Amino acid sequence: MIIMRNPILNRPFNMDRTTLISLLTILSFLVSCGNSEKSKLAKSIKVMEDTLFSETHPAIDMTMTTKLVDTYIEYADKYPNDSLAPVYLFKAGDIAMNLLDPNKAIQIFDRILTEYPTYEKTPHCLFLKGFIYENELKNLEMARQIYQEFLTKYPTNEFADDVKISLDNLGKSPEELIKEFQEKAKTDSLQ
């Protein structure tokens, strides 16, 4: 017979060996079911990634790409405390930005910024969010705000110089940029 302390009533109670083994078996089963589902989801992601990003798969399969993004998000929804959750969300945001939907990418990057502020690629998410507003959505004022926020939060980040250049050139046409570049080259050659 095993005597344990009831944490709610704060008094001892008796538990026979069979009951304890049964409880431990049930607990073990519940934990393994959760890990099994998690493992299946991670394996499913790996298979889709291997298929989509293999050299033998030349065309982009938008159906599978969409499914992969949804599965990344599903993993993060089910296992938000897992170390892979922000990694998968970043991958989902990257794919959404490049292939699917810039608004969805912003939504995903915002989630990372909010839920995973210490994730190593959080600054990258903020930079990409500004990039999307500038280049995809053509919302230059929002892009300016995000770039300025980036420089305030991450002034020494590896993307800080890129952000400064983006701010300096925000809203300029390719022709204006070429003209400025030519004028700068001309001025530099005279010195």
C-alpha cells in the first residue's frame, strides 16, 4: 500500500499498487498520444518540404504549398511552446510573402512579433513586414513607420543598414534611383 498526500485536501490518502500502476499507465498513454500526434505533424511537414523543395520537383505545386503553410500554422497552434513553433511560423510567413498572400504573411509575422519576441528571427520579421508594405502593398507610410520602429528596436541588427537605405529611397521610382546613382558616381569620380 502506498500512502500519498492529497494536494487539495492536504491530508494523506491510501492508494494500492494496482491503482497507482493504472494511473501511471493512463498518464503515459496520454503523454505518448500527444507526442505521437506532434511527431506525425512534424513528419508530415518534413515530407511536404522534401517534396516541394526537391530538385526533382521543378514546378510549384500551389495546393501543396498552401497545405504546407496551413500545416506549419497548425503545428504552432497546437504546440505554441515547442521550439519549432516560431521556426515553422517564419517558414509559413516566408512562403506566404513570396508565393501566396502578402497580407497573410504580415499576419504571420505579427504573430511571431507578438508571441515570440525573443525568437532569433523576430527582427527579420519586422524588416520583412516593412518590405511587404513597401513593395507588395505599396503602403509607403506604413512601411516608413515599420522601418523606423525597426531602427528604434534593433539599431545594430544586420538589417539596420538595409532599413536605412530603404527609408532613404522610399517611394522613389527606379528611374530616380538610377539618376541618383549616376550623379553620385559622377561626383565620386570628380573627387
